[in-house]
Amino acid sequence: MLDIFKANDHVKVICALYYAPNYSLSRTMMSKAVKSSSAPGSESQAFGLPPARRLNPKKLLLSKWTAATPHDKEKHFIVTGVIQPESPATRIESIELESVYSRRLFSLPWRDLTDGQQWLQGWQ
């Protein structure tokens, strides 16, 4: 097991972490494994953390979401509108959600949907 950790190949380090999750690693070895990966967000996948959710605000229209902690029986939501800014050069900042149960509408910043503690993608 130790010779796997001494190897410079990051794939071997990640495989060793997968098969021996309780094995203690030094901080330098973990930082080498993170630095050697080239894909953005892959360091969270290598160590068992959920990957960061990447969203395109232009593609959110009619997408379905589930509240992680429902309130007033409102659990499932649909994005019914992407609020466009007045000037076209400005980025999209907010969306409009509609509750499936009560048909209540509210707006929120679209980046709030990336928080896995509050929102789950799809209907669960």
C-alpha cells in the first residue's frame, strides 16, 4: 500500500484513496494529488465530496427542482421565468419559481439553485 502512495501518478493516489478511505495521508501527499488533476472541480470528486453543480442560467427555463427542506407542503418547483436584465450586456441574475402544489410564484437569484443544501435538481 505504501508504494502506491509514493508513486507520482495521481491516478494511483486517487485509487488508493478509494480503496483505503481510512488510511491517513499527509497534507503534502493530498495536495500533490489535487494539484496533479487538471479538470476543474475534479479535486472534490477525487476525495469523495459531491461535485459542484454547474448551471447555465439561459437553460434553466422549465427546469424542475425539489426543495431540500419543504415548507407549507411546497416541495416541487418549476422555473417559469428567467428574468432578463434591462441592458443586454448585463448578466442574468434572477429567476422565477412556481410551486407545483400551490401555484405560488417567487423570484430568487439563480445561483441559489447551486446550493445542494437547499435545492435538488429534478423531482425527488
